[in-house]
Amino acid sequence: MVLGNGEVTFAPAPDSEKGQLTLLTGHDALRARVSRLFLRVNPADLTQRVTMNALEPMATDRTQLERARKLFTEQVGLSYSLDLSDLSRETWNLVPPIGDVLIDMDLARFGLLSYARSGGEPEDITLFDRKRRKNLSVYTSLRNLRARGALRYDDAERLEYVVTHYNVDVSFDPSRLWLEGRADLDMRITALAAQTITLRLAEPLVVRAVTSDEHGRLLALRVRGQNNIVVNLPDSVRQGQTLRLRVAYGGRLPPITPERETIGATQDQVMMEMPIEPEPRFVYSHRAYWYPQSSVSTFATARIRVTVPGEFTVIGSGVPEAPTPVTSPDGRVRRAFAFSAGQPVRYLSIAVSRFVRAATTQVTRQAQPQPATGNGQPATGPRLSRLGNGAFHETTDVEVWSQPRQTSRARGLLETTVDILRFYGDLVDDLPFPSFRLVLAEDRLPGGHSPAYFALLHQPMPGTPFTWGRDPVSFGDFPQFFLAHELAHQFWGQAVAGENYHEQWISEGFAQYFALLYAQKVRPGSAVTRVMRQMYRSAVEASDEGAIWLGYRIGHLKGESRVFRATVYNKSALVLHMLQRSMGEAAFARGLQRFYGQSRFRRVGTDDLRVAMEAEGGQPLGRFFDGWVYGRDIPTLRYAWDLADDAAAGAPGSAVVRLRLVQGPHIHDIPVTATIIYADGRTEDVVVVSREASTEVRIPVSGRVREVRLNEDYGALVKTERMRSSAGPALL
């Protein structure tokens, strides 16, 4: 403990982190007075940095001593603390690893903040607000960045093991929100040797026992304040060896709203009490940690068995089996629902309610022709989409389920669901899962959640007191948006997943882009333009909050989820739209199939997308991704135009529009639509690309030109400004 008067300065190196601190403090660094702090380091580090003999005793100030004890008591159990359960009721603490530092600081203006340097984490520097549970800054130190050699990282790289299969058997009582279960985890050791295994399990759930076929009963310790369990092995397990852990657990666990993969509008205002309450449903998914699982969500096959009271139905991750009756010890008849996930999944999910089946069919897609290469010749070898892992499917069994009051609406969505899945399957040449269930559930707001093998779609109740029209992802001109977005998550987010939180846009951005592509298929051009205008405006308004690559941290400091959706959803979709126009439709289509095929059932990053697109497009794309994914600028594109004869065409009198595009100081790759407006009222759209500080484009025209305008379709993330010449309003 350190008491006194001092000053703290926290000045992160990355520009993105400076931007986040500016949102918080108004400056690119945090500076504040500190009166007390609780410092935790390894004793070896302390002796190297502090000359113990130089310390001198001093008289004790009782008031100061009580302040120190208070801070110590408040913070000591929040980090490096173990729950030994029946072994001891005392608080046990771990010593930080050598090189690690944790400082809880009581700062003027900002309250209690925690600074951590954790060498074992890919992003080893953290500034955290415990009270608000918000990361204020997270990044990789220059030392670790040099050692790693790249900005990108995979969360799973720090694991000492990989789970290859889950077998989860739980009994759930909705009246008490009580789970009682057993889970078998088949794993393979990936480290040179492992003496402990860290698993995730929700803190309210009690571990009854942990055993293994190889070692018998094992000691499992709960990490206080975290959803972590540390399983101790009696002997080191070496790289390549396999292990089956059996975990028995139980307790009361309230369902939580699924995070990250959820779209949901926020409440604008409350007008009155709801006349009809939504029927209860119980969803346990990614962030609920309702079963013991890897501390990083990696792909694995699985089988789930869930037993519930007879009036309930379970929808789960996997191909469903017929439910079977089960008689409980008290004589009540229950039902057991089982699901087998033969295709690897990132996490397991279940939804429990009085669901009924409304309709069933099958999606069958035709095999795609072999795509051409960049020179127009047929590709050789395997189809681009067939480069990934797991079995490939040309058909998917589709069922639509709902709560009883939503049955009629559910039946009406079957045809659209089939059309969307077939459309997406044609784009990537694959249907990732052999079975899919769409589930309609009542709610106060629209939205959904889409784990592997099923999607839950929220249906607002009549008379809901909430409005959501101002949300960035509420598109009045595209009523199928929520459905299209959630179905796209079966491909992006489930079949293909980002390797860390920075890569959330590979899930949400691609899902949003695929929904936009479907809108272009089924909606008139004017409606699509209004959808893109809303995407554009929300992305531009939120641009100061940070780059796409910040992931969930966009809007995190202010607790504003709309900023997150405006950036990671809408801006990402427009970035992919610009990438398609910059590369050309054919090259982009090939790159999309290559990226999807190579990434299928893997954790990937932005660099993987760039490499796949470069392979098919034949041009470097580093600057494109630097500007649009890693940067937050919305550039201004200045332009001017005039008319000239097209002497190059060898046809005197053939008119062209000479369009000049100017950008700077930072140069982006900007594909933008130039709209030619003729004197007779006709219009013509031409996509032009600005890649330099100044670009001149010659566009052939077929009549008298009245005006040229840029970005009328809102397809480019730029602000436009007309340049005026002293010689005339439209001269260069």
C-alpha cells in the first residue's frame, strides 16, 4: 500500500488508444492526482527495483492506516484470489508472475482505476475502471509487439490445450432457473507440458467434482470474481497427449441477453406499460458460460442433452434428435432433447420455452461452376470454397419454430428464410450446417441471436412502449433486415470467426454486408439507396469514436451501443461494398469464396481477408485496409468537371466528361459513383476510383450534360466538395 500525494500519467502509444482517452478526458493522455494505491508485484521484481535497506520506519497515522486497510480490504479479493471451497474459508491469494504489475489507484476526478501489465496476455497493458466495468485502454506494449512481430494475434495461441469435443448433459428447471449438469471435455495438450487446465464456468455455478479417465478425481479451484476454474493435474501432461475431463456442476443461473452477436435496438422512450407481456423464454449462450468450456471459444464438435419439464421445448446447437420422455424421482414426466453438432461450433447454445413447430422444408442449392481466375481461365484444383475444414453440404433441413402466439407469423417467414439461405449459399458455394432452425420469440424490441444451427428472432409485441426508429440498424425500407442479418451469421460468426475482439467486424460487418446484398436482390433501387444512406450517415456521425478494428470498444466508454452498430455493422458493410467496387465484381466474388473456404471453421483476421482478396484481385490492398479498417478518417473528396472531345477515341465530336478528383492529406483508395445528369433528364452512373492525390477520369457521354454529382448512392465513405474555377462553375 502507498499513501501520500502524487501524480499519475498514463500515455498510451497507439493512436487508437489516444483517441479513446481523448473521448474520456479531452486529452490524449490521462493525468490525475493520486492519494493512495495498492501495488502488487512479484517479490523478485520488488527486490530488483526497491532498495529495501533504504526504507525507514515512520510513525503510524491512524487515519491513514484505516484508509490503507479499507483500500486493501476492498481490492485484495478482486484479483489473484482463489476460492478453496471446502478446503479453507480464508482468502487465498496468488503472487503475480514475474514481470507483471497490478496497481489499484484512487485518482482525483476518475475514482478508482486499475492499471495492469500482464505479460501472458496478447494485449498486455490495461487501464480498467472496476466500478463501471469498462476497459479505458487496452493495447500491446512495444516490447511485446516487437517480440510478436505483428499487430495481429489469436486469443487461442495462449491456451495450453484445445478442446476437440464436448458432451454436455444438463437438467434445467425454468421455475427456479436451476441447472444441474455434467460435461465431458475431450482435449489435446498443445503446450510442451501442462500442469493446470483453466476452464470457463459461470461463477454462480458450483463445481461438484472434476475427474478424468486418466487421473481420477482432480482438485479444482475457483478464481474469485471471475468465471474461471483452475484444474490441477497430478502430473505434467505432455504435448500431443489427450485428456478427458468430466465436470459435475450445478446451481441457479439466470439467463442473460447474448452479447456481441446480438442486434437489438435501444429504447428511445417509454410511453406506457405493455398491455401484453412477452412469453418467457430462457436462452443460455456464449457469455452465459452455462457449461464448462475452453477459456477461449475455439471450434469443436459436440453433443448436448437437455432435460426440461414436459410442457417445454428446447432448441439447441446441433442436428436435433427426437425428444424422449424421462421420469424424475418425484414421478413427474419430463422430456430430454438431444442435439449433435458434427460440424465444429464455437460455442453451445440452448433456448427453452413453449416452442411449437410451425413449418419445415429443405434448402437445396445447385453446385456452382468452377470460378475463373484473374486472367479469365478456368481455375484448376479444388473449388475455392472447398479449401476449408468439415463436411460440405448442398442441402440443409430447415424448420421454423415459434412461441404459440407467433405461429402464423413464423409460417410466413419460411419462404423468405429459404430464399435467403440459398442466396447466401450461392455467394460462398456452401451451406455450413446440415440443419437449421429459425425460432420466433416475443420481445419488447426487435433483434436476434444466431448461434450455430439455429437463430432466435425477436418479435416486438403489439403495443410495445418502445420505439427504435432512430437506431442505425432500423431500416424501414428493408423489413427483412433482422432476418437477413441473423441468417448471415450462420456463415459469418459461426462458420467463420474472428481471432480476437478486434475482428468482430468479420462477423457483424460481413453479416450486415450480406443483408445489404440481399436487399439489393429483393428491394427496388430507391429503397436500397435509402438503406445505404442510413448506413453512410450513421457511420460518418460515429467516425470520431474510433476505427472498425476497435471492436466492442467502439462506444464502450460512453455505454452507447448505437455507436458500435453504426461502426462495426454499418461502416464495415460499406467498406466491403467499396472493396467490391475497387476490385471489380468478378475478382471480389472469387476472393470472397477463397476467404470463406480457407477460413471455414477457423479463427481468422483482417490480414487473412486481405491476402485472399489480393490473390484473386492481383493488386496490393494494404493501403485500403489501413485506411478503412484500422483508421477512422472519413476523407473529403473534392471534384470538378468539364466537357471535352474524345480525341483518343479517334472520333471527332465524341464528347467526354473530364472529371478531376482531389484528396488529401492522407490518401485512400476511394471507389465512388459519378452520376451524369443529362439535359433531357436522363441519368447515368459510373464508378470511378481515386487512388492518388489528384486523379483525372474521362467518361464518354451520349448527350448534353447538365450536371455531374458524386456519391449520390452513398456507396463511398467520403464527404464530397465541389471545386469552383474562376473561369466558370464547372471548369477544371
